[in-house]
Amino acid sequence: MSGVAAFLTRRRGGRSWHWTDTVTWLWLVGGLVIMFGPAVWLVGSSFKTPAQLAEFPPTILPYVGQQMSVEGYDKPLTLYTVKLPDGSSKVMAEVRRIGIVAQMIDPKAPKDIIKVNIADRQPVREIGFATENYTEPFVHFDFLRYLRNSVFVTAMATLITLLTNSMAAFALSKYKFRGRDFTMLLIVGTLMVPLSVILVPLYSVVSAFGLLDSLWGVILPTVATPTGVFLLRQYMLTIPDEMLDAARMDNASEWQIYWRIVLPLAAPALAVLAIFSVVWRWNDFLWPLVVLSRKELYTLQVGLNTYAGELNVQWHYILAMTVVTMIPVVLVFVFLQRYITSGIAGTGLK
């Protein structure tokens, strides 16, 4: 820990602060706030009630008003710190509010009602977590069904993506044939075509194959990605051709060369593509929304949209379930992040 502290507190100017030290700290702290600030706000707001989400100014932590059971009243009363006319402050409980005037009582003397302007009081608050935001969707909604559908779509799409893209990359990197470079250029060029442009013809093709309202209709049209083909091809170019020729001399088939030699050597690039594919499929919303019409087939992202009605948006459920949907992607990134640098760096070598 002392080494980490020494690293963080070291200065270019020695004992005194250099202007570059100040700029560096401002840059790092600003980047930290921009990157993790929204995530911290999301997690904190996921434990708030609808009333707390509507408060202004907003707070990061979920604060709730303290309540007290008072003799003579059936329900607990909310506590406020009231500023009295003599300038002193006192904790009182609210009985009811009429306009800008609140009827308050002293919990120790509940028979005497005091009228207080709402501008002269502040709520007594404490941190409280609305855990029902997480439990209610599991109990009263089909969240587990949506979760299973998303896991199935993400897992199958990622496996098929790795298989098809690696095959295409193997052919484009290790076989020489007429039009190879043009084919690669055409594949990369499809990156400039957004999904909204091909949405209608893609829907027609899926409909012709009878895959509408099916999870396979969500999986199959998106398995071939130009990004994956380009990433794997560039990495496979670093594999020596002499190694493949030696395998052919040992009577290895092309499938054995691909499966036993090329794929194990391309593991870092495959891990990077797996991370990208998991993020893409897990967060996909538009295409599942178009293909799926039965509620029992919804994925998580489409299922979350059911909390947004025409006249009412249940933001507390949406925020809580958004946190839940983030967990698998974060775990995949944490366990595979060491492959990202080596995989991407290797795509630029030849």
C-alpha cells in the first residue's frame, strides 16, 4: 500500500506542485467522474421510490423521511425539523398538510396542533433502500423468463458468431484466390450500412424462412459480423504459413488445421470477439423488438420496455432491472479483459 500511495502522490516538481501535476489530477479525476458517475447514480437511484426519483435537486444516495408512531394516530407520522418563531428548532411530526400550511404536533405532546409554513421546516431524513424495486419484478413479472431468453440468445449467438467469423477469417487470411481482397473490402464496407437501412429486407427474409416470433429469428441474422471477420483475419495473418504447411505434410486435413492449430493460436482474438458479441447481443433492443411479438419470448431489453406505459413510466423498476442486466456483461469483461489488449494489439501485426 505504501508503494501505491507513493506512486499516486509523487510530483514532477519534487516537493512542490508543478502545473502538469495539477492538469494531470484534474484530467484523471474528471475522467473518473465522467466514466463512473452515471453508473454510481444508476445504482443509487435503483434503490429509490418513485417519489424520491421525482425530488429536485436529485441525490445520489436514497434518502427517506424518518417516521414515528405517535399516540392517538393509527399510522406513523413523518418527522420534520421545524424552525420556531423564536429562532429555535424542534423536531415535530406532520399530521396533515393543507396548501402551504402543515399541521404539526410535538410527539411528546400530541394533543397540541401547531400550524407551520412548509418553508419553515426540513424533513428529518436517513438512508433507506427500497429493495422492493428488485424483488417485485421477480415476483410479479416474468423477469426470470426474460433473463433465460437473453442468456439463450446471447450464448447461442456468440458461439455461432465465433464459429462462422473464424471460418471466414481463416479462408480470407490463409487461402489465396481471385477476389480475396475485394471480398474483404466488401465485408468491411458493410460496417457503413446501419441496421435501420436493411431492417425491412432482413425482416422479409426472416419471415420467408418462418423464423418470425422465434428466438432463432433473433439469433441467426446477426451472427455474421464484419467487425469479427476483420478482427480475426488480421490476427490470423500473424500465424506463420509454414506451420500450416508442416501440418499438411503430416496429412492433416484443412478442418484439422483450422480446429487444432489456427483456433487455439487465435484464442486472444476470439476472446475479444466473444466480449464484443456478448455486449452486442445482450444489449440488442431494436431487432428483438421487431421479430418478437409474444411476451413469453421477450429478451431482457424488450421486457424492460414493458415498464414504460403510455401514461406511466415505472422508473424505479427500470433502473433496478437495468442494474441487474449490467451484471453479466461486467462479469464477462472482468474475467476476459486481459485478452483485450493482447487480442487487439495482435490484429495490427503481420
